[in-house]
Amino acid sequence: MRITRIHRICNHIVFRDFVWGSLEDFKHYNLIYGWNGTGKTLLSKLFRAIEKRTQVDPGVLEITVDGRQINSDQFASDPCLPQVRVFNKDFVRENVFTATGTASPIFVLGEESVEKQTRIEKLRADVNTMGDGLSITLHEKATAEADLDNYSIAQAKAIKTLLSSSGTNRYNNYDKSEFRAKADALIASGNHAAFVLNEPTKEALRKKKEATRKEKITPLSFGFLDPHELLDSVAQTLATTVISK
């Protein structure tokens, strides 16, 4: 976030109705110069108001930050206000040549230093606690992943042993990745219980799989009777009676 221009200064001491207008936007380095009494020091105080996030009084200050206008009334609450550091007479008076004759430290925790320090210590303790908890959780995660990997290997091996056969068979090279993929697919179906086989079904399938191959049946060999001979034999049989024989 960068201040690109001072959009407007209205009714603030020497500035009655200043508007940026067609001036170029601020660059990386900027030099502001002018006669005494033209508002250079006042501009530094306005930037200090941005630093302190305080409202400009009297009047109105409106700056442009990345193309967006922010009014001085919003300095205290606007999260997009950039960080500003001003070294001017006010800074020197408040931190170097102070009214008490003692220079203020450069870094100050503030009036609520004790409370903030206590808060910092608590946060550090929380970080340590969470770090310990994270280490335990990561260890448990690694252990669970190792257990799952070993389980997948064992189950894939059992399936390969059970279903492998001679010739082309997808189970001859069955491994843990295929087992995990199938398990994930069953979980994703939302009803994996429907695919669980009961014991009688498993036993029937096991017997079917383990059934030995039977020997080939020898083709039957037989001859057909001569129809003429068969006709004569039937005629003779029908001609035979109890009286004659």
C-alpha cells in the first residue's frame, strides 16, 4: 500500500481548499520545497496524523492510497492505511528534547506494557504448547500412515495369493496401490457396506475358485445298425406267435 497523492486539504490552517489536480503522483523519492510559511511543516504534521492514525483538526485531509480515497475521519479504523514514519520537530520534541529533559526510548511498549508483555508470554507459552501438540500429532499421523501402508501391503498380498493364476490375470501383479485405489473408491461410493460379502457367499466363491480342473470326457464311440437288417428283424419278431412257437 502506497500513498500516491494528497487528494484534498480543506480548511486546515493555511490550506483553505487545496486539490491535487493535475500534479504528478508521488514517486519513490519526493522533495517538497517552498518559501517559509507556505505549509511545508504543516504537511509533515499531516503525515504524522497518518502515522498516529488521528483525525485532522480542524478541517479535512483526504489522501489517495492505491487509487482509493481515505478521509482523515477513517484514519483510526481503515485497515488499508499504510505505515508512515515522520521525523520532524514534533518527533524531536516528544522523543529527544522532551519537557522532562529525558530522551524517550526509540522502542516503547506503551502504557499497557505490562498487560501486553503478559499477553506476549502467554502467546509464547501457547506456541510452545501447540508446537508440542503438533509434534505429537505429526508423530501419530506418521504412525497411522505407516500402519495403513503395512495393512495395504498385507491385504494386496493376500488378494494376489488368492486370485492369481496362470495365463493373463490382472491379479497376478496386484499391489498396494490398486488395493488403496479400490478402497478409496468404495469409501467414495458412500455405501461401502453394500459390497461386503457374507460368509456363505465368500465360502461358495472360494470353493468355485479352488475347484480343480476335471479330466476331459472321452468321446463316445458307437456304430449305427443297418436299417434293412433292423427292418427284417422287426418283421420276424412280429410274425412270431404263441401258436406257432
